Amino acid sequence: MSTQYNNECIFCKIVSGAIPSKKIYEDEDVIAFHDINPSAKVHFLIVPKLHVESLASCEAEHQVLLGKLLLLAPKLAKEQGLAGFKTLINTGREGGQLVFHLHLHVLGGN
């Protein structure tokens, strides 16, 4: 289920500004910032401001938001100097998700 904010969520704290990040993009719906533990030369996250636990928690009401995440990825990748890149959404504990707030990883550069 979606909520506007989760006090226990690190990404919600980044969205609110309570925790600093190396931000590369922000608008009314999403924020993008560099991963603090990068797995590639360029590794950033695109995170919806709306707290949605995971991709498995998404419903039809999230369709536009999901599209926005995916369409933003190539734009930001290009701005970060990437000609090609990989995207990844870990879903659920068994899928490698560590932070239970939907986020899209964008990786490239090696």
C-alpha cells in the first residue's frame, strides 16, 4: 500500500531533506541521486517521492509514475555521460531489495 511518507524509510528521509544526498535531479514526483555504495562507475537511483514499498506493491494508479521513472532513466544517464546503461529494480527480499521503497538503479560506465 502507498503512503505519502514513512518515518522509518531512509529514502523518505532523503526525499524530505532529513538525510543529505548527492542529488542529480528532482521534480514534484521523483528524486534522483548517486548511490552511496556504487556498483559501477556511474550508479544512481531514481526514487518516487510517494512511498511505495516495491514494484510488487504497485497498482494501476502507479502506471504514470512507473512510466516517468523509466523515461527519466535515459535522459539522466545521458546527462551523466553514459552512452549505454543498465537499469535494475530489485523487488522483495528474495529479489535483493534492501530498502523497501520503490527505486530504479541506473548503472554504467564500465
